[in-house]
Amino acid sequence: MTASTAAFAGDPARKKQPVGLFLLFGVEMWERFSYYGMRALLVLFLIDTGTGGWGWPKENASRLYAWYTGLVYLTPVIGGYLADRFIGTHRSLIIGGAIIAAGHFCLALQSQALFIVGLGLIVIGTGFFKSNVSTIVGQLYQQGDARRDGGFTIFYMGINVGAFIGPLICGYLGESPRWGWHWGFGAAGVGMVLGLAMYIVFKRRFLGDIGEVPAAKRAAASHDATTAGPLGREERDRIYALLITAFFVIFFWLAYEQAGSSMNIFAQQRTDRMVMGNEIPASWFQSINPAVILIFAPLFAGLWIALAARGKEPSTPAKMAFGLLLLGGGFVFLVIGGRVSDGGAKASPLWITAAYVFHTLGELCLSPVGLSLVTKLAPLKLASLLMGVWYLANFAANLIGGYVAGAVEKVERGEVFRVFDGQADFFLMFVVSSVAAGVLLLGLTPKLRRMMHGRGG
């Protein structure tokens, strides 16, 4: 760590977070505005038959959604490798942000060919951006800094400010007959430009030289043999623990990411959306999740710090197991809503709202502490690469989850299995898979803690 970088990493004894965290908060907010604003529209645009959409069957739309949302979590492995070895996290963010913005503007042009090109550009740009912005957050802290989990939870709030605003603005424009789908996609591009501009203008002031030297070069220049030399046994154990934990993350995200596909369609077609005589856009329900995070994230950040001070903080695997259990509980509400709507009535919006609240509480137990875990366990020279590997779990989850969402009508007809009949059975699958994964992870927690050698809580 250089002198100027160390200055920005901050004193671990201090309770204040590094000022650079709040710049990264804002940059990630606008990038997530663009991603979640566009994601809220994608499936609805593809299945729309009356106002400029493509009129695709639900199964085909869910499969395209699966590949798109899956690939945006696959390419960070490549982006992380390039950042570690050659270009550094700083340049990766600039390259990625510019490519993402270009992709969204391609979506805004009314051309099917450019639409596919735009999706591809967003996938490539996210590869450069996503793993590296989280890695830079980790670079703000020295090893053993008790502020790290709380810092990642605050950073996670930035993600969710963007995720809250994006569906509201892009969803309103996209689903409005006055504006149309392509205005919504274009608004997502504007958000990415704002985030990129913020980073370029304020990076030097608030982050110093963090991220400018590739991790491999910093490791090679280090006089610490544990950093510059081959991986030791404890480092290998930590990597294995990280990979095992990432496996369980698949079960979380394949259920959670139903938000953009099956749950989005459930909100549009089976939920009563009339409020004071006006029908609200279906995409707006996706803003419930980030709104709850904005309320509860500071409480969770404070909770982890308070429990740590008393020596009672749960380990990271235990927190993540609780997250899976809460996620499964959220799908119980959708099973009930599915039963109501299977009878022909519109389901109350309270069912899907309650589901999003539980999913969000589960997310707060799993996602920000998972990002923090990667920066604790990853060797310096592999930091961005392993952050990308962590996102491979999201790739697998989104791909599987999208294909599962495409089978919703087969499950409704009882062609796969039959318990309640109808869409209630579809949501029941996620109750079972999430709870089972959570219980198993909880059982493995003592073993994983030993493999982490004191760095996983």
C-alpha cells in the first residue's frame, strides 16, 4: 500500500467511514439506476403486444432475460482478471461505465438489431465495472478494520438508492403511452453517464491513487512474502471456503431474481394495481425492495458493529444462512397470493409487498456481507478476479432462475408436480429450495469458519 493510498484507507481505530466510500456510493447508485431501471422494463417490453413491444411468449422472454442477467455476472470474471493483471480497477471503471452507457443508448433506438447490440454492450461494460467497484471499496480498508462490514452495507445503500429510483423513472417512461419503452431505456443511459462523470471529476480528490496500479504489480513489488509469493495453505483454505459459500449463494439469487421475471409478470397480470382510481405501473413494485433496504441498511450496519463490540456478531456464513431462510419465508406470501389469483381474483398488492420485504431482509443478511467476505478472504493479487468468481454464482443463479421462470405455465398446469395446483406451486418451489439451502449452510458454518482462519467472523 502506497503512502497516499494508506491515507485514504483510514485509521481502523476511528469510527468514521473513509470519505471515498461516499463517492463510490454515488457512482454505484447511478450505475444501478441504469441497470435496475432497464431490468424493470425488459420482460414487460418483450411480452408487450400493443404499445411497441415485441410480443414474445413469456417463455422466450424469460430465457432472454436469463441469458442477459446471467451474462452480466459472468463477464466480471474477465474484467476482474484484466484489472488485477493489466489495467487496475480505476481504468476498469471508466471503460466499463462508457460501454454500459453506449449499450443503453442503443436500446433507446427503435431497432431490433441495435437492441441486441445494446444488451451485449451492457454485458461487456458490466464486466469491467461490477467486480472492480466492489474491490475498490475493499481497498479503502486495511485488514482487520472493524468498519468493513458496515462500510459495505452503506455502499449497498448506494446500490439500492439507484435500484429504487430506476424502476420509478424508467418504469414510468417505459410503460407510459405518452412516452414509450425506448424513453425508459434512454433514461437508463443518462443515469450511467451521470455516474461516470461523477467518478471522473472527484476520483483524485477522494480516492487518491487507489485502483491505479494493478493488484499483480502491487503484489510483485511487496516485500511481504505472503503477498508476493505462491499461495500458502491458509490462503488456499480461504479460497475453498469462499467457493463453498458462493455455491449456496446460487440458491439465494435464483429465487431472488424472480423479481424481474415471474414476479414482475405476477405484478402485471395477477395483482390488483388500482390505487385511488389509478392503475400504477407493474414495474414500480420492484422499487419496494430498495426502499426497504434504504430503511433497514443503516440498522443492519449498526447492528453488526454493535454485536461485534460485544463479541456476539454472527459469522458471515451464519448471516447468509439467515438470509436464505428469510427469502424462503417471503415466498410463502407469494404462495398465498398465487392461490388467490389461481381462483380468478386479483391478488392484493399486500402479498407481493410482504414478499419483497422479507426478500430484502434476507438480502441484507447475505449480499453486502458476502461482498465484504470476498475482500477479507481473497489474496491481494487475486482480489478482483475472486470478486468476479463470486459473481459466477449470480451468473448460474440468473441463468437457472430465468429458465425456471419460463416454465411457470407448465408448473401451473401441473405438468411438473402438483401440490396446490396453479401458480402457488411455482412459488412453493422457492420456499423449499431456499429453506433447505439455509439449513444446510447453517450446519456447515463451523467448518467454514475454521477454513477461513479468523477472517470470516
